[in-house]
Amino acid sequence: MEETPGAPEQGSDGKPIPPMLIEAVRYAEDRHWEVVPGSWLIEQDGPARCSCGDPHCPLPGAHPVDEDWRHRASAGPGVVRRWWTENPHASILLPTGRVFDVLDVPEVAGCLALARMERMGLQLGPVVAAPAVPGLHGRRLHFLVLPGVLAKLPELLRRLGWAPGRLDLFSRGEGEWIVAPPTRVGPHSYVRWARPPSTLNRWLPDAAELISPLAYACGREAPPAYAPQPPQPAVVR
Ligand SMILES: [Zn+2]
């Protein structure tokens, strides 16, 4: 599934297939991940704004658009193909708490942890690199892990000596989502893969396998009086 540079893929009519459609269908078809279309950025006469119409939207072009998005999410390639054929600009949202959860950390700490995990020979899953969202958070890395993290993360951290909320390290599970590559979330910002899905990382690690290097890296980066805030509000507009 790695990105291959070159000519854009073409449909049967000879026209290029929108990249968002290609990737959304790949997630559903190759990984059996549920996907759901979200809001998107509109550029007309000025800076990009969110399709939801709220000029103060906290997550422009990167949030669910329906209250029932959890139920709409689908891993059916045909449904997914139809959604992005109808709107090739829609962001690609991946619900967490289904086939994977996410460990969400600052990019600097995440990169440090990634290097350490690779030295340790740990089995890694895909890792998403999310751009900064002004006013909310800086750049983040999302480590995909087996579901069930939400309930056990506090205990995993406590065993490593970290009190709940002490680290800028969050889990995303049931009822939440992440934004998937190649969604655009700012004038020049795209969500991308730090470690793309491949045949080598089809089996996801358990959070317990990654938590030690992640907590260590986040602890190194944490200021003494750090008071973390969840990096992404659960907005639906
Ligand atoms: Zn919006």
C-alpha cells in the first residue's frame, strides 16, 4: 500500500481517479478498516474554510458531518467507492475502537520512540503523522494498536510509574476517530503515514508492547508542570 510515485491511476473512462477515493477504497478493501467521509476544505475567495460552514470550526476539514457517523462507517468497498465518487474532497475518517485503537503522542516524542522501538525490534503497526491544528495541538503521531486501550492505559502507565494525566499520551478508542492520509487539513498540511500500512504490519501490536518506549519518550519531553488536554475534541458539525 506504499505510495508509488508516477502517473495518477486512471478509471475505465481514462480520467484520473481522485487520490482520496483510491486510498479510502484501499483502507476498506485491503485492511478491512471501516471508513466514513468527513468535512472538507473549501477554497473560494480567501483562506480555506471548513465545509461545515462554521467560521470558527476547530477542526477545519477533518471532522464527522453526521450525528450517526459511527453507524454510517463502512468497510464495504462498493459503499466507500460510491461515497468518494460522489464527493472526492471528503476527508477520510477512520473510527477507532473497531479493528484498532490509537496511542496518540506529540510528534517529537513519537519519533524518538519510533527510533527506539526499531532498535528494540518491536513489531509495529501503521503510524499516522497528523499536522498541527492551530489553537488545539501541535503535530502528533498516532500508533495503531489492537482495540481495548481506553480501559487499560491508566494501569499500563501506572505500572511504569506515571500518574494518570501526567504525560501527553492519549488513547483513542470507542466513539472516537482519526483522520487518515492523504486528507488535507490546512492550506499546506496533509495527514500522512509515518509508517504506512503494509503486508509486514498487517497484525497490530498490543498497546502493552509499545507503552514503555512511548511513555519514556513522552516523559523526556514533558515539562515539569505539564497539564495535558485531550488533543482532539469530539465535535460533530
Ligand atoms: Zn468544520
